[in-house]
Amino acid sequence: QVQLVESGGGLVQAGGSLRLSCEAPGSIFRYNVRRWYRQAPGKQRELVATITSGGRTNYAYADSVKGRFTISRDNGKNTMALQMNSLKPEDTAVYYCNIRNTFAAQDYWGRGTQVTVSS
């Protein structure tokens, strides 16, 4: 059952920027592992960025997006975002947000939003 909602995808030229957003119910957003994944046609789903919160906030990025993408969260709005700069054609994929309840080993997903980068 899909409970997260992504938005912000679209078509952009190489070198451009997009900002993806993911909204979640408060009952789910409170879990402390939040991620963005992507899946290109014919490829496996790839972890793009992770933000974990607890005593301190930690960030992690795939090597392919380091320095270009930034993950963030807004606890007041129950949203997370992925700011994508200097986009490349190889960033073309469907992007999914994910929130994980680590205690129950349960994942929550959105339906995905398409990002297409033209050369």
C-alpha cells in the first residue's frame, strides 16, 4: 500500500536542476531512515541518497551523485526533498522515496516520479 507521494519530476536539459519532494503521513515520517532511490529502464533500483536522524543527522550519497544531489527533510511539513543540480542524461530514471522502520524492518514507498534529462 503506497503511502508516500513524490512530486517534482519532469524533463530538463543536461546541466539543469530539479527538486523532488516526498510527502508522508506523520505516523510514517517519524521513522528515522529516509532514502531516495532511482530505477532506469532495464536496470536495478539504485540507492541514491540517505538521510538518517537520531542523536545526529547523517547523510550518504551514491558516488554517481555526490556533489550534485542534496537530500533534506522538513519535519514540520513531513516532507523530504532531493535537490538535483548539474543533471546528466544518465540521471534519467524513475525516482522513488522510501522511509524505513528499522525496528520492524518495514519499508514504505511512493509510486515514483519520472526524471528525464536530455542531452
